[in-house]
Amino acid sequence: AYFLSLSSEMRSSSANLRTNVFLPTDEEHACQITFHYWVSQMSGTLMVGFQKHSEDTITNIWKVSGELQNQWKASTIMINSTEKYKVIFMGMVETQRQDETVAIDDITFSEGC
């Protein structure tokens, strides 16, 4: 069980979760990733990035920031890749603000991953 949780009360203002290297997807089996997330207040940000195994560049494929709804929400993203790849979950908060929280939990990957 992996999760990411950041609070403005912590010393670190960012954290990442990186997956193992996934094999390329095919036409019948895309990689579907489902997760629950929480973003409170105005300055927290969560992103999901995609990184080809052969490159250093991370491409953002999903982002949410600054919501005033203090509740868990669900999201699903699809990935199709002809190359091996990693998925990176990135969270950021401003440590100067009070009651700032971002979190990701219940991450599931389909068989296509």
C-alpha cells in the first residue's frame, strides 16, 4: 500500500511517488490508473506525470490544484505507450499557509499496466 500525503505543517513542501517500469501497452490493453485524491485550500497541487524509460523528461498528464472542497475525490487516467514507462505522482503544498493538505491514496493499476 502506497500513498502520498503532505501537510503545510511538515518541513517538506513536495513529495513524489514513482512506479516501477511498466512494459509498453498494446491496442487491447491500455494502462488504466484509478486513485483518490484530496486537495484543500488554495495552493496545494497534485500532478501525475508520464516518463518514457528512454528519456529524463516527465510529461504531466493530470493536474489538480487549489480546491476549497475538503473531501476525497476519485480520478481515472489512461495511458497508452509504445515504450517502457514510469508513472510519477507529485504533490506540492505551500508551507507558509495554514491547513494546507494534499494526498493521494487507493492507487490501482489495471492489467494493461
